[in-house]
Amino acid sequence: MPYICTLMTKFPLSLKLRIDWSEMDLYGHVNNVTYFKYIQAARVNYWEALGLSRMFDEEQKGPILASSGIDFRKPLHYPGNVIVHSGIDSIGNSSFSILHKLLNEKNEVCAEGKHVVVLYDFKNNQKMMVSNDMRKLIEEMESKGNF
């Protein structure tokens, strides 16, 4: 039976990104594909905060993206910024999910995204378990959330 720890995320990490004019579509708002770019940047920001980039450099072990999705709520417009708040939703045996809330400059939720990330051993070409140390690190980071 899989181990799943569900956390009530408080979104401990935030990333502010500038909206570029080139991200606009024919209808005058940010193209839906660009939202995926925003949550990708936030996902990598979270990975780096957990030390997963360093783990890959040192051990050839790290995260891979298994799933990505977004629910759109309001359009974003140029000029402006988008703020992406990120936090862990749940931790399984070899994976965890990251939730993202994308806000405009009025602090309105414009989209909500989710990534499922699997930890992977690139040397042995197989998924790996989320260690107890990684679980503790995630839980510590999540406890510092403020959104």
C-alpha cells in the first residue's frame, strides 16, 4: 500500500515574474501556454530550494515531471507581473505534488496549477523512494508558508 502524506500547503515559496509583451495572444491576454512556463519556473524554484538540483549534480538523482495541469480562472495582461505561490500538496512513496497559485498584481487568483514530480535515479534508470530526510525538509519548508 502506498504511503501518502497529505499536507495542507501554505505556499511557502513565491516567485514574481514579469509578463512580456510577446506572451500575449490574439485576444489581448497572456496565452494559456505561457501559464505553463510560469509554473515551470516556480517548480524549478521549489526544486532548488529543496536541494534537488544539487542532488542531481552530486548523485545523478533528482526530479522528473510526471504530470502537469492548470485550471484557468482570470486572464493575465501585459504590462504587469504574475506572482506564483508554490507548495507541496502531498508526498507519496516516490513522488510528490506541487500546487501553484498564480496571482495578478491585484492579488486575484488567475490560475491554479499542479505538478506531480517523481524522484529518479538516473544512474540506475529507475524511480527512487522519497527519503525520510526529504520528507522532513519538505514539511519544514511547508510549515514556513504564509499564503
